[in-house]
Amino acid sequence: MTTNTAAGTATGLGPAGGGAGAPVAMQGLSRSFGAVRALDGLTLDIAPGELVALLGPSGCGKTTALRIVAGFEFADSGTVTVDGRDIAPIPAARRDMGMVFQSYSLFPNMSALDNVGFGLRLRKTSGADRARRAAALLDMVGLSGQARQYPHQLSGGQQQRVALARALAIEPRVLLLDEPLSALDAKVRLQLREQIRTLQQRLGTTTLFVTHDQQEALSMADRVGVMKDGRLEQIATPSELYSTPATAFVAEFVGTMNRLPGTYRGGDEVTVLGLDVPVHGDHPNVAAGEADVLVRPEGLTVEAVAGGNGIVTDRTFLGSLTRVSVLLSGDVAVKVDKSSTAAADLTPGTSVQVGVIPGGPVLIAEPRR
Amino acid sequence: MAAIARAEAEAQIPSPVRSAGGRRSFPVWRWVILLLAGIYFLIPLYAAVKFAGFRSFPDVFRQAGFVSAIGLSLRLALITTVITLLLMVPTVVYVHLRLPRIRRLMEAITILPIVIPPIVLIVGVLKVAPGFLLSTPYLLALMYVVLAMPFAYRSLDAGLRAFDLKTMVEASNGLGAGLPTTLWRVVIPNIRTAMLSAVVLTVALVLGEFTMASLDLYVTFPVWIVDFEQNSGYVSVAASLLALFVTWILLMLIVTVGSRGARKRGGGEVALFSVATTRTIGKITGEPE
């Protein structure tokens, strides 16, 4: 161990020998709690060194999936393999997974340094080596000055950084992050997002990250899996998820989405705002006829036209873009993005014509009742 | 009464000018209460000292049976404490971790020794206990474990409630620690205050218990004091006072030793200890926390 770390990177913390970057595969994972089906056949592959975020509303099963991988929960059926090996028979203590919890989980009776060194101590790393490596890890999360402090002396953000260092200290095969930023305030959350991502990429640790915050998932992950009712709705890169959502649920969960009444012509064609446009994504449950059409704010156009189909109700300045809120006839409220210079004359009360850009992502869903 | 009400009213006025004066005025009625309580507790002690006379104190140590009686009481206290901790710590941890739903049931069960009079317990036990236990005074230690259970359980329960046990155990587990290691390195260090409070209550209980020891025909310190009273009233009272101080010093010692090093972790452990204790006692007497 001593020679290994000495030969590592400048910090003495290169990717672990064979440990980091293990591929993870979940196959048909199901888990019920009484009558509640938390996971319903989840299948997900994580490539070595990849950061996959599981995103979804509370109760969608994302945390259950993570806890099954960690070994704190068991699947009723399905398998999890790490490096091709089924980990079901391995107890949590021997899975070599680093986990950061949503609630503060540092051991209150140990200093930051001892917290980070805890996993190494269990691995019989010698005292001096342990202290050196723990110190290097604390330095890596920018807390070398706080090594001797106890958890109650650290801020929430600092505690989570120590928890991250502690999880990384054991050179985990997989890093599991269970909403680690949820308890923190917005500014600290932004900083930590970047820090976690940078570290994860540098160490090349395969990471599963569970969150209900789409911003967090989209900004940090290589791929984002959107979950609903214990299943994966779609897994894709953040940009694919945004631009070509597979289902109406994904479309509405990720980013801002408008819902407009339209007429589904069957096949891939829908009529909305008097225009025939092609439909993207899956829509197995939608019958021809009345349908809701989903279009992003940047997929719509808005022009000031006397006697148009809507009236401007509000404007939000976002920098180069301005988000214009329009009330269409039939009491349908939509948001349209327009360049701020062009939107200057769209004051509230202006009559406007809203249209659809034919090339953009347009999805359909069953009409809401 | 009116003065108290006025002092309270003044204390509630959030005026920076008033605060200095208010600060000076509120201790007045507190001192009065403290004084009254002090008189209530100290007069009997003073009377006892006066009755026994200071010269009786050295005599206590020379009395027949004193050393063996206090020795037995201390041994019983030690054994009871060890058994209580070995039994109760894993039990309470297990209940918190795996069976949180039966916590209410556990509270009800552990209150039983207080509900059942000790005399009923000991008479029953003496009838059914096997000979090898009846022939040693250490049967009393087993009985005391039962008597101490309500106090020990509540202390430990309160301690664990103040600690995110599930997350801590999972964090430790995930880092590679099995349950014994987790218990030893993570759980116990963090419920030390609660364990300390359990120990203090247990020791105090054992050093003061009379009924069971007397019926079991073993001469513990309280039994010795009562027996001795027939020989010399003065020395007996001196011994009682001594018992009070010895117990008090012992408890202070436990608290001091137990909370050593806690300050650097900012635990404020002695303060926590008293909180845990008052919570415990409040719960036993059914007072709201």
C-alpha cells in the first residue's frame, strides 16, 4: 500500500489500483415495501468512470436503487454487478463503496482527519500512512486547515466535503452520492457541485448520484436517468434529455415546458396553433384526436400583431433572453423565449401572435382533465 | 409573589436600557428559592452532624463489619453496572436500529420494576432462585440490574435519540466496519454521556438499596447502618452522613472521569448529563419533559 500511494499522483491519490472505474450494471431490479412498489424492473448500466445521476420526484425509487447498490437494502429480484461480479452476497462492509449521505453523517466523536482516516484504519493502514493520506484528501477538498476540528465546529458544506473525502479515502470501486447537497444553502451547493464533479473526473471513480434537483443532475452528470414509479423513463446525456425527451414526463420534469391544446393526426403529425408540426418521442397512449402538445419556450415564436392569438401578461429578463408570458385564447398560459432586444416592445397588454418553430422538439401527451 | 411577577414582566421587556437593571434584579427571587431549598436540605444534615458530633466520624471506620459492608456494596455496584451496560446498550441500540416500532412497548416493559414493589420482587425471587445463587450475595447484583433497568433504559434511549444512529451505522458499515466495530468505535463514544448517566443512576441505586439486601440477609452498607443503629446511635448517624458523602464523591468522580476529554469536542458533557438525567426522571415520574 505504501509503495502504491507513493507512486500515485502529486497528491499521492491516483486512481486506486483496479478499484476506481469499475463498471456497474443493474439488471431488472425490483423492490416492494408492503404494497408500495419502490423499484419496478430498473435496468441501468454505468460505464467505468462515468457519473450517472438518477433524477426523479420523491418516491420514484432512486434512493432505493442506490441503497441496494450500497448493500443497505435488498432487491426482491434482479441483480447488481460490479466489474461483472454479482454483489448480492457481499455485505455492505465489504463492498468498497464510498457513500455520502443526505444527512450529516460524520462521526461526532472524531476529528475531520480521523473521520477521513476511519476507513483506512479498518483496512489496517499504518498510523503514519493513514494520517498522511487523510491529510492529502482533506487538502483535496480544500479543508487542510480544518483537519483537527470536530464535526460540530464545521459548517454544513464543510461537513459534506469531509464526508466526500472520507468516502474517497477507501478508494471506492463506486462512489454513491445520496442527495449530498440537499441540506446545504444555494451558494454552497453550487460550489460543491463543481468540486464533486472535478474530483470525480480527476479520480475516474464510477459514480451514482441521486437527486431530485434537475439543475444538479444536468450540470454534474455524464448521463441522467429520469425515474418515475420505480422505472427509468429515459437515460441520456443532459443535452439529449433536454432537446429530445423521450416521454412527456421527462419533457415536463426537465426544464420548462409549455402545454398547448392541439389535434393529433396519427403517425408523427400534430396540429398546434394552426400549424402542422412533426412529433418527437414516444407517445404510445395518445389516441388520434385531441391531445396536449408540449413545446419548450425556445420552440415557440412571439410577434407583436394587432388582433393576434394572445396577450402578453408578463416578462422576465434573463440576460440575453427575455421570457415572455402570454395568455392565449382559451385561457392557455405559455412562456416564450425571445432575444431581449426583440422583446423590448412586448410590454404586458400587447396583442401578440404565438407560433411554433417546426424544427424544434414537440411532444404530445394525453390531455389533462 | 407580586415581586416575582414584576420581575418576570420586566425581564420580558426587550429594552437594551432595561436589560442591565433587569439582569441585576432577577437573581433576587432565585436566591430566595435557593436559600429556602438550601435550608430545607441542609438543616437535617446539620442536625445530624450536630447529633453525631465530629468525634464519631473516625469511630465509624473502626466499627465491626463496616469495611466488609461497604466493600460488598461497592462490589455489587460494580457488578450491577457492568451487567447493566452489557445488557442494555446492545438492546437499546438494536431496538433503535431494527425495531423502532416496539420502542413504546420497551418503555412500558422497562417501567415494571418501578411499578412492582421491591419487596414483592425479592420475596418471589428468594422462593424460586436456585441454591447456588441464594448462597452468594451476588444474587443481589442480578436483582439490582432489574431495578436499575428503568433508569438505564431511559438514559440510553434519550442518548440514542439525540444521535442519527441509522445514518452513522450505515456510514460506518459502508466504510468497512462490521457491527461490533461500529458499536465500539462509533456508537458507544457518542452515547457516552447517556451511558454515564445510566452508570451514575445505577450506582446511586445500589449504594442506597435496603429492602432487598436486608431480606436476602446480606449486610450491605445500608443494612449495616440500620443494624448498627441499635449499638450506637451516634456512630450510626455519622455513618449515614459518611455514606451520603461517599456516594456523592463517587458520583462526582464518575462524572469527572467519564466526561474527561469531552470538552475539546465541545460536548458540554456534564450539562448534557444533567439533561439526560432530568429527562429520565421526568419520564419516570410522568412529568412532561
